[in-house]
Amino acid sequence: MKRLRGKAWRVGDNVDTDQIIAGRYLSLTDPEELGRHCFEGSYPHLAGGFGKGDIIVAGENFGCGSSREHAVIALKALGASCVIARSFARIFFRNCVNLGLLPLECPSGVAGIEAGDELSIDPAEGKVLNLTRGLAFHFGPWPPFLEEILAAGDLTTYVRRQLSQV
Amino acid sequence: MGLTITEKILARAAGRGAVEPGDILRVKVDLVMGHDVTLPLSILELGRMGAARVFDAGKVVAVSDHFAPASNVKAAEQIKAVRDFARDQGLVHHFEPGCGQSGVCHALLPEEGLILPGYVVVGADSHTTTYGALGAFGTGMGSTDIAAAMALGETWLRVPQSLRLYYHGQPGRWICGKDLILHTLGRLSVAGAIYKAMEFCGPVIEKLAMSDRFTMCNMAVEAGAKNGIIAPDATTEEYLKGRVTGAYEPLTSDSDACYAVTYDFDCQDLEPQVAFPFSPDNVRPVQDAAAVAIDAVIIGSCTNGRLEDLRVAGEILRGRKVARGVRLIVIPATQRTYLEALKEGLLEVFAEAGAAVGTPTCGPCFGGHMGLLAAGERAVSTTNRNFVGRMGHPESQVYLASPAVAAASAVLGRIAHPEEVAD
């Protein structure tokens, strides 16, 4: 898994998937269109200035609520390279792994990152560097099974390989 | 050390004698469900996975309920994609409004006898937890996970720790499953059960009707739970009679099973509960909301759109009118419920009261269609979420409550205790 670099954008606790992409947009399937409505109504400033590769830094229970995978698709289309949170809602966490958006559970990192900080992430090392403040944080390894999916890139690729071996 | 009901179901599905919380298992799935919002993405991923066929056409269920009947052309395309998929794969169970039995998936599947105690059910919808009311393991996942389950007939799961939620006391006349679960969310918070199984038990649960049990397990996900579950008993058996044909072995938790935490709930003096905007855990007794004027009332959804819910609302609305300036929308959760409510005269009661009675659909619950809220509007809803913008404009507000509170509120034009209206 390659290194990531981007600017931090802070959001709060219990950010639900309705805030990431509202229900009225769930008849959309085009990622670009979904990305345009990401955080609309909830974090409009973020929707405006987010750059490619930037990083969401969230509190507890990020991605709670609806199972809509559109939330991960919209975040990716917005440009997010990964999400760092104190904790994740479980369906959202799975969706991130399955679609190849890194979910990093890193409470110490969340405490030491302010909006606008420049971050560098080394997934293989399990390290988040706050380049702006000269701080380093660690996140734990994923279970081996999840590592396999992340290494494949996404769950679809992982299953395709599995099916082709049968 | 004994096992909880959740651990027993997962152990069996993984072909193991025992499991422990934290174990990661590959489990066989008994049923896989997707709907018109999530299934089109699954269909796409199935193609990319190179899976020509689903693992079992009898165990993959497709339900068009969110935007159906189609609210716009894009939704029509999605619903058509689901319909075509069901036809091409020869799915035994495909449901759509206007095509016989249909309705909101989590009300529909149990009603159709597709959920058995002990089943492992995965659905591309977070409220798949509902099926725990029948002693099944039900959990929500995203579309790609569901595509993998459809292709392989199995999925991976981490065995959750279990929470034991014990309810006792004699609840009052107007207290129902919705009040119990809202009260529980108020105590646990929306992050209080992340990754955990919520096992509801105790004398109050034992006396609870199936409809109320569905409501409670439905909203377990609102505390972040992986699943909600209630041990099957005589009430479960009664519900399943005539609906299911296959044999099943009801599992229950061992007396020495291990729980992460036990919560005790005294229901003796519990008042009807209301979740204030913008979170299902922002819960207070109905009296605290009595000054809140409202614009709309919505009764329906997989949480509270069952026949029993409509009966309670009908009891309050019979011979009364919706308050001036308030609109009431009643949406029976399934076609069968719609027909029963029609035969019982309930739909007439609602229509006489001034309500708009709709075709079974998720509709307004997720902000899709059929009665959304404008900026600044306030609604009382029997649904499950009141997040920012959930049912319409980001500046609208939703108060979650039981069908009894919703009906009473519709009559008085403000949030009301049912006893203010009922005889």
C-alpha cells in the first residue's frame, strides 16, 4: 500500500452517512455526481475546498447510520485518500476496506491534528506524520484477512481472484 | 463457559463448536437481501467479480421499496435494473409495489416467512438488524459486501461481544417497543453498542408482541450495534405458524453466557419517549416536547408501519381530525398490511381524519419521496432516524416517536401524550 499525503479536514463525532450523502441523491450512480453532493448541507465549506488526496479527520463513530456505499463512493470522488477517526461505525468501516478507502482508527492522531495540517501516511508502517506540527502517531495493524483485501485493492478484485481459482 | 444466542448462531454458520468475541469467521449465509438503492451497485460489482450467477437463486432476495413506485426517471432505471437482475438470475423472491406482495423490506421478509430463527441474514441495508426479533442473526452491509455474499454464499464476520439488556416492571398503557428502544438509545447513545450484539430480554420483552420486538431490533443499529436479538419463544412460534415451512431449531443463550455489560431497565414509570433532532439518542419523555408545534406527522416505515402500529394510530384518530395546519401521512409498511388495514376499516379512519394514505414504500423515511420536509418545517415521525436533513431540507427537524404519540400529535398540532387525546 502506497504512502498518502494531503491536508487535514476536521469533522465532529457521530457523522452519519446521511450527512456524507443525503438520501435524495441515492438514485444517482455516477461517482462524480455523488462527489459533488458530498457533505452538502452538513459541512459545506469542506465540500467547497477539498483537494485531491486530502484527508478527513473525524471523532467517534464516523459513518454511522445507513449502510449506503454511496457515502464511500462520494468521499472518494470528493478526493479523500483516507479517513482518520477516533472510531468508525462498523458498516462504514467495512465499506471503506471493500472500496479501498483506508479507514485509520487512530485516537491519538485525531487529538493531535488540526484542520489544515499537512499529513503524510505510511499504511505499511502504520504511521501518521503531522508535517505541520512535527508529530507522529501510530495505528494498529488490520486483521490479516483485511490486509489481504486492502492489498488486493478492493473486495471486488479479491473475490474475482478467488472465483477464478475455483 | 456458555455461549450467547448470537455466538451460537455464528458458530453453527461457521461450522465450529464454539466461538469467542473477536474471532473472525467465514460464515455461510442463509439469506442475502438488497433493495433498489443498494442492489444496483451490488449488481455492478457482481459483474466485475466475474460471477455469472448468484450462489442460490432461492436465497437472494430483491426488494424495490425505497424509491418505488418510481419517484423519478433515475429511480425508475434503478428499479428496472433490480427487476432485470431478478429475472435474469431467476430469483425466487423479487418484490415490487404493484406486483403482488411487496413492501418495505424489513417488514416484508418476516411477513413472507423468509426469516427463520437461527438464520444468518445479511442485507444491503443497515436495518437488517430487524430480523433478530425472530432469533436470527441479521446485520447490514454495503453493496460490495453483499455482492460478495451473493457470489460466494458466505461472508466474513467478527464475533461481537454481547450486551444484555434486561427490561422489567409493568409498563403503562401507551408504552410500546418504540418507547423501550428510544429510552435504551438515550442511555447507551448512538455509539454505545458499536460492533456489539444487543440482546433484549427480561419479563417486559417476554410479554412483548412481535411487532414491538421488530421495532426494537430494527433500531439496535442506531446504537451502532452489529445485531439486535431476542430469544425465540411462544410468541415467535405463534408468528411463524403458517408462514414458514422449513424446520428450525430455536437457539437461546446459556445461563452462564458471557456479556460485556448488562443494562437494567425499569419500565414501571416509563413515559412515552421522543428523540429530539438531530440524533436518535437525544431522547426525552414526551412531556418535555409538549410545547413543540409541528407541520407534519409521518406514520409508517420498517420501524413502525406494521398492522399493530396502524391499529394504535387508528384508535387515537377514530372520529377525530388532523389539526389545522398539520399534514398527516400514513404509509402501511407492506401490501398485506395495507389490505388488512383496509379490511379492518383503518384506512377509512385515517382518510376520514384527513390523512394522506400511501402505497407501501420507504419514501419519506430516508428523504426519498412521498412527503419530504421544507426548510424550517418540523415533523413527528415513527421512523428510525432524525439526522440533519434525513427527511428533507437540512434545516428541517424530525422528532422520533411511537405511533400513539404521532397520532395524538397530529390531532393536537403539537407533540402530545396519547392520553391527552384518547378516551
